[in-house]
Amino acid sequence: MVRFKNRYVLCEVVSEDPRCRQCIEDRTLGLAVRDAIARLHGDYGLACCSISFTGTIRTCQKFLIQYNRTQLLRLLQNCTTEGEERQCIQKSLLSCFLTEEQSQSGDEDDGTETD
């Protein structure tokens, strides 16, 4: 997977009154840019510009990769042949699929008529 990164936003503040430029703070300008991005690009655009959001996703991905490696090793440690390994992996994968719950009571209509 290729990640697309844009790291910098360059803007120029143009003011008719030169004294006004001295009053502008970095934080105020940054918040104004973020508000404009949120208005133009919505939540997704704002999330793409948030540094901490991207780091959180990457940290979760690293944790899940490590967790899955340890779970796979635990699953396969008692297997002695390649056939057993294949069966263990297949059983593990099949246990992850959602299955439709079967009716516990036999009184539901199954489409057949009885006399």
C-alpha cells in the first residue's frame, strides 16, 4: 500500500494595513486554515491534516501486526506436520466468519406443508 503525503501548506497573508500583520498569531492563523479545510473538505479533509490522527492509525497497525504474529505462532506451535498446520489455519479462519443463527425451536415455518 502506498501512502500519499502532503506535509506543508504555504499561504501568504495580505493586509492593507501593515500594523494588522503584527497582530496575527501563528495559532490563530492555523485555526483559520483548519476551519477553511473543514468547510471545504469536510471531516475527511480535516482528519488528513491532523498529525496525531495519522500516528494513531500507524501505531494501531504496528500493534495488530505484532499481535497477529504471536497468535499465529501460538496456533502453530503444537502442529507437527504441514497438513496439521493447514487444518489449524483453516479452522481458525472458518471460526472468524459470521454464520446465520439456526432456529433453536422447531416451530418456525420452513416452507413445507404437513397434514
